[in-house]
Amino acid sequence: MTPPSADPSSGDLPAPSGGDPNTRARRGHGWVRAAAVLVGLAAAGLIAVLATQDTDSGGIRAASPLIGELVPPLRGELIWPPASFLDAGGAHALPGVRIGPDDVARFDIDTASPRWVLVNFFASWCVPCEREHPALAEWAARHSYDGVVVAVPFGDRTEDAVAFYERLGGDWSVVDDPDSRWAVEFGVLRPPESFLITPDGIVAARWQGQISAEDPDAVIELLLGTASGDASPQPGS
């Protein structure tokens, strides 16, 4: 299956040579995603096997046409954390987040690499989402050096999604999805759903339902060939 169609305004289409620096930068951005596809194909066979394995938690490892493919170019305006968290002297910069000249913080999954990315679709009215929240916090803390969580509201009002995080906390990016664009791109049916993305930008696994912090780690361990060894590599190893 081919990756999702590129949005001409996103910079993912090749640009003519020469021209202004912004055009060349957008062209380079597209080459980064193309290179990620080539690198990810080497792991596609293993990812396909992983997609058929069961999980021991409440979440169900589910099939998806995205598995083994380049992740959709998830990007959008942040509705959480608060701006005060983001601009504290740059000390709390989040992977993949940039504050534009309009002082609006936006997330771009392309710039979150090279990290593992756990994309979580949730809703404020979803009881399993609330039960799952501590597991996301645990995974985010465990992978503070090599991973990032990004959450996307599903079928929810922006103010209710923000209230959910104000009540439960969380120091990762929450990307607004008012038109359900990313829910459609990822083929989400109902929350919670989670997707693990490799540092090369390839979708490695999908879960429907509540997950544990160990579920994505089990996939990471298998992809890294460490299932029989230590749980995960340590910084600098």
C-alpha cells in the first residue's frame, strides 16, 4: 500500500531546484519522509508478524492498513500542555513541538523523530481512556529519552478534551482535531486506540481499547531484538 497522499501545503511534494531557501527546505523535508520509507521497509516483515500477535492487557492488537507503512503526517495546533509549560525558558520543550511567530504551539510528527511515538486517540467521555491514562504517563516517563506520547481527541469538544487533561494531568502533546482529519487518516473506530510509530516513521502496531505501558514496550523489544534480554536499552548504550 502506498503512503497517504501528500498535502501540497505540507511541503511533502518535491519542489523545483533553485528558488528561495524555504522551497529548498520543504523539498528536503519531503526527502526525510521518503528516506524513512526505505529504512522502514527492512522491518516491514517483522512488523507484519507482530500485527498478528495478541496482547496480554485489555487492549486488542488490531490489524490496520497502516501497519508497515509511513505514518500519516500528523500535525496540528496544541491544546495541551498550557503555554506556560512550553515557554519556560525552553527548559520544557516537547519533541515535535514548535512555537510559531504567531505564538501558537504546533506539533509535527516528522520533527519528533528519531524517537518512538505513541499516538493515542482518546475522549473525555471514554471511561477506558481515563483508566488508561496512568499507563500513558508511565510509558512517557520510561521513554523520556527515546519516546514521546501524542494524544488526539476523538469525537470530543476541544474544551472537554482540555478539561480531561486539566483533571488527570500529562506532560505530552495533545493535538486538536476539530475536523476529525487524523481520526480518519488513522482509521480510528472508537477510543481509546493507540498506534506505535518507529523512529523511522513506520507504523508498527495498533491497539483497540485500553493498553498498558508494557504493550508498546513488548513490540519495541521484539523490533530491537531484545525480547530475551533487558526490557529496553538505556541512554548511551
